[in-house]
Amino acid sequence: MSDRWQEMAVFVRVADTGSLSRAGRELGLSQPSVTRIIGALETRLGTKLLFRTTRSVSLTDAGALYLERAKRLLAEMEEAEQATRGVDSLHGVIRLAMPLMYGTRAIIPALAPFLASHPDLRVELAMSDARQNLITDGVDLAIRLNIGMLDDSTFGAKKLATVERVVIAAPAYVAAHGVPTTPADLARHDCIVQPGSFGSESWRFIRNRTITSVDVHAKLWINSAAGVLAATVAGMGISLGTRLMAGEELRTGQLIALLESYRLAPADVYAVIPAGPKPSAKVQALLSHLESWLAADQCGMPHRGTSVGT
């Protein structure tokens, strides 16, 4: 990479991460090297691009303008190189963010055949149930579950799938506390909720076009979908989940579905692309693969390279 392209790439990573040292780690450079490269870029341009403190960096007005153009040029360069190499030679790193539970059960299995087909690609996973800052974390693609429209209106987004939600409990819990037969019964039960998720304290049910909202008694708050599932299996209360994430436990009888004559609004699975509607070739390739994989999941079709029953 020429000096100018390197300067541009280093500047973009510093701006996206807000840290000279983190950008250096991601690019395999020492912090002094990153500082020298940014200094050389500012000297060549004759303007200051970054405000630096001992803890962070931020963009000047000139830096914000340069960042926008630099990202566009780097994306165009990668697109041009990829067009020459062809899709079979995708290379580099894709930073993929996703919720822990959904990522574990739905996305990670899809990555194995994708990476096998593209041996020069590396995927870095950021798995968390907390809402991540896609810009400062340098994310190329994020998977998010949402009811209704996403609030990331400034990013490109594409709906990949829809997952059915279900009320679940352990057999031991219902044996001890009884089976709720209407949503209103939930107010008398111990419930497990995940703050800030679609399993918060107000649960909405639909039946015969009538919407019923129930403010449940939150016996236990857990900030992780995996924790909610584990607590539910342990018989600590009733929770909301999806048939995908609780599928194995429902099949084996560790959990049972409740109130099945009522419907919950489904959760939609979105791909969010910070770079906008025209991602890089490698991100587009992963996005297309995930779209096909999740569509096969919804249709109950075996994935290529697997056999029915595996």
C-alpha cells in the first residue's frame, strides 16, 4: 500500500475507534507509528484533522470532511481490486456484531461454510446483548433483532428473517404454580425479563385482532438472553423467547410453550450496514450468504453441505 493509502487507512481506523492505540493494534502497528503517520498526513494536508487528549481523539471540522471522502475512496479501491480478483478471492477482515444468543444459535453455524469458501477472509465477532456503537467499534455489519422499524435510520439496513416469539416456562415451574390460560393470568406469576429487549415488563398479545397488554411481575431481571433462557430452564419463572433460541429446550422438554392460542408480534432480524446501502464486496458476500442461510432455516430446508436429520 502506498504511503497515501496507508495514511488514509490509518486515519479512518483512528477516527472510527477514537483511539490511536486501538487503531494500531487492529492494523498491526505500534502507537508511535500511528502517531507518526497521522502527523505526516496532517503535515502534507496542511491542516489539523484530529484533536488529541491523553484518553481519546476527536475529529476537527476538516477531519470530518476528510473522513467522509477517505472512506469513499478506500471502499472504491477495495471494490476495484475485488472486481479484478473476482468474488472467489475475497480477503481481509469483516467485523461482525450480533446479539449473543441469536448469534450463537443462528449466525455462527452459517459462518463455517462461508469461511470455508473464502479462506482469505477473517471474521471478527463482537457478541453482546448490549446495543453496540457501530462506528466507534469499527463494525462492518451488525445483526439486530427488533420489533417494528429499526432506529438506526442513518445506516443501511436489510431485513433478513422473521422469528416467532413464544411464552416459555419449565415443566417444574408450571407444576408448582399452575398454567396461565390467559395473558391476564401472567400478572400473578413470576416472570423473567431482559431490560431494553422485547421481553421487557409490558407483554402484548394478539388474538382475534384484539391486542392485550399485560404488565408482568418481574421476579428476575437479566441483561442477557442466554441468562433469561437458563433461568427459565431452572424453573425460576416465565419468560419470552423465540422458537429458534429456545428450540432445543422445547424439543427436549426442558421448556414448554404457553398461551399458544395467543400471538406475540414476531421479531424481525435485520442486517445493519454502517457504510450505507452499498457495502464492500466482502460484506455484500457475507450478507448474501446469511440471507440465503436464514431463508433456508425459515423454510425448514437443509443447508447445502448438510443432510436432513443432522
